[in-house]
Amino acid sequence: MLPFVGSEAVAAGAVNLYQLATAHDAVFRNVYVPKGQALTPVDRAVAAWLWSRRRATAAGVSAAALHGSLWIDANVPAEINQPNRHKTAEILLHSDKLGDDEVCVVNGVPATTPARTAYDLGRRRGLTMALIRLDALMQATDLKPVDVALLADRHRGSRGIVQLREAIDLSDPGAESPQETRTRLVLTSAGLRPKRTQIQVFDEFGEFVGRIDMGWDDWMVGVEYDGEQHWTNPEIRAADIERQAKLEALGWRIIRVSAEMLRYRPATVVARTLAALRAAGAPY
């Protein structure tokens, strides 16, 4: 159930004051959800908009959540943009001037457009997180790097614009998790930017074999990030082994990356990828 304005619900007879106090939790002042309901980033975005008396525009991570971006921490504060910045510790407030073409409506809630949202998130300190958020937004929408670049040109000189341009250049809508983005960034930083993401592979009979997270299809070298379930779930692990055997039978070289490798041994990821590319005859 989405958040609602308590006073409106009482006036409409949907709940009485006792029910409001005992069966619901206050998210923000006069904004409630059923007691015990875990809040999603979308819930927080809607609640913050209601708190503003429906005057604000969802921005930042809240706008990204409304647009369908995944991998947003449910505990991060909601973000809204409004001229009158009444402070609250639970909502991140902005007072940026937004162009008419930088605002849209998502399920009844005003929000910054995907391009403006990417412009805002991509300028925040920390290239890796900026890139993760841009990738996620592109994955969820039809946003293209050129759309964000146009806004960067419009607002040239803004704080963080240099990082934003770098993030635009590095972005890829094919990333299906933050760890895939991080893996791609590790390789790119070493001069091994994958040529493609989400590579579909078919056998000689045209049967679909699998999809590779990223790689070089011209050299038949792929890199795959395996989450914890790929190592701990016996059924998934067995399917991975069978799939890898089929890919290798077709001539693919696959480098598998774990969370431990990515965090503590990124040089190993680079070295194994480089070795596979060179073995395939790539000029690296």
C-alpha cells in the first residue's frame, strides 16, 4: 500500500484517529503507511511528495526509483526539489531551478526526467556510484548517453560536470547489477573496456546457449560476474557448469569473477582477462 495523508484519510472516513494512531506508522509528518510495512525507495519518494503537500518534484534517487531504477538502498533518504526549503532530517531537499523539459509525471508524481535525474546523480562525488546509478537508470528507461550530454552542455560549468561527462562516456545500459558495473569499470580502467555487454550466444544450429555479461565477441572472450547464489546454490552452480562447458565447446574463453576477487583482487580479474584476450590473438 502506498503512503497516504493521514488527515485526508480521516476526513474521507477511511480510518479514524484511533486506527491511524494504532494501525499505522508515520513516515513523515501527517504521512502514513500500514504498521510494519517495509518502505521501498518508491514509497519514500511518494511519502516525501505528500509531505510537501504535493508541491515538490521528486529528484535524485527518489526520481530514479520512480523511473524504475533498481539497486537503490531502501534506507537512503528521499529527495525532492522545491523552492521553499523547509528543513527536515529525513528528506534531502534541493532548490534547483528546473526547466520545463526537465520535469515529467510518473504515476501521478512530478519527477525530474531520466536525463535530468542522471545529470543530478552523475555529478555527485564518487565516480563508481555515479556510474552505477547511470547504468541502472539507462537499464530501466530509454535514456541514452546523448540525452544526458545535452543537459551537461546546457549547464556547463556546474559542480561535478567533469565527473558527469566521464560517467556518461563510461555508462552502459547493459549492466544488470552494480557488480557488473564495477567489473566493467575495473577492466576499463586497465585499458580493457569490453566491446559489448549482454552478449547472446547461439550454437551452430541456432539454438540459444546463453548470455554473457560482457566481453569481446570478435575474440570470443567473455567476462561474467557471479553473485553469491552462483557459488552457494547447487542447482544454479550445476547450470553454470553446464553452460560454461557449452560456451567453451563453441570456442569461448570465459573469465568468472566473484565478489571476493572484485573487492580484494581486481588485478587478478585484469590479468586473467588479458591472458584470455592474448590467447585468442587480440592485440593487447
